[in-house]
Amino acid sequence: MAGTGSKSNDGMRHDQNLLRVPADKESDDERRVNRIHKEIEGAFHELRDIDEGVSIFGSARVEEGHRWYELARETAACLTHHGYTVITGGGPGLMEAANRGAAEAGGLSVGLNIELPHEQHVNRYVNRQYEFHYFFARKLMFVRFARAFVMMPGGFGTLDEMFESLTLIQTHRIQSFPTILVDSEFWDPLLEWIDRGLEDHGLISPGDKELLVVADEPDQVCKHVMRASEQQQELASS
């Protein structure tokens, strides 16, 4: 599915009104509900055959040649060789690298694109795509069709997905679902803040930090994912 720039801008204005104006027309709400329903239903239909997916997140600003780009590409290829479908946001940078690694390894490379003020084009390595207007509908698909989250270095969007997954794990909405931080050097300052800023002040439970796992090599990521997949299958059959 693909949208046009004008449609994207119209949708953006409607959302800005929803989030800014205290009251709204009932008819506008009905249209939104219908649009949300169609978007989620369409995505469920399009992605339903994905049983062994892994959602990979990371910065759109990292270009080919950077070590993170190559690390994301190799990680996706490793996951593909082990039978997993790679799912990304479909954009450039580390999303492109992951889709590229999956496609070059002969696997299914999925891009879940989102309408943005400056339209984001799906990278050329995606071989199945679905376009979203609503961030929350897109987030649902990242979790629904994945066995794990793999977090490459990234900015606000990557952090948003990471903390959302942690909340779902902490509240037992999902089980045996690892959030894997790739490149310990990049993530260590955040882990230290979680330890000293959150755990030491009693803002999270002792051991909550262990919900995050760290990996530096593609093989390590694959092992974490395979272990989680086995556990999830055991839970489903019990």
C-alpha cells in the first residue's frame, strides 16, 4: 500500500486537530474509528502468514559504510538463515541495512512504513510492505508478528519502541520476548542510567534491568531469538 504526499499532509492535519482541540465532531471520530479499523484489519490480513518474525529498529540517519549499517545487515542475514522474517519500519539507514541483509540472504524482508510530514519512501530492499497512518497501529504489528525486538543504535523512535516493549514485558502482556540491544558500547550509558537513576531510586523493581539483553555479534542476537522462539512455542502448546 502506498500513499501520496497530499493525502499524508491531510491526514497529518486531521491528527493535529485531534490532539490539539478539546472537542471534536462526532462524525470525525466515526471516520477515524473506521479508518483505524480498516488499517488494522488490512495489516492483519497482509501479515498473517508470518509466524517467525523479528522486528529490527534503528536510526534512519546512519548511512552505508558505517559499522552499524554493516552490523544490522549481517544480523538480519543471520536471522534469515535461521528461518526468521525480518520486519523493519521500511525506511532508510539501519532499517534499510536490515531489509538489505534479509533480502540478500533470500528471505522475506518486510517494511511497515508510516506517513510522515516529509514523506518517507520505502527502501528498495523491502519485498513486502504495508503503509500506516497511525503509529499505534503500526506498533501493534511490530509486536504481533515478532518473536523478539532487536534494537540497533537509534534516536527517539528507536527508544520509543524499546521502552514500549519493556512495558509490555514488565506487565506480562508478552512473555519470553527479548529486547536485544546491539552494540554494548552504544547502550552502556543508558543501562547505567537505568541502574542508577531508576533501580537505585526504587522506580523499577530489582532485576527489571535484566529484561534488556545486550549483544555485540550477529550470532549472539540469533541465539537469543532462537531461545525465545522455543520458549514461546512451549508456552503456546502448554
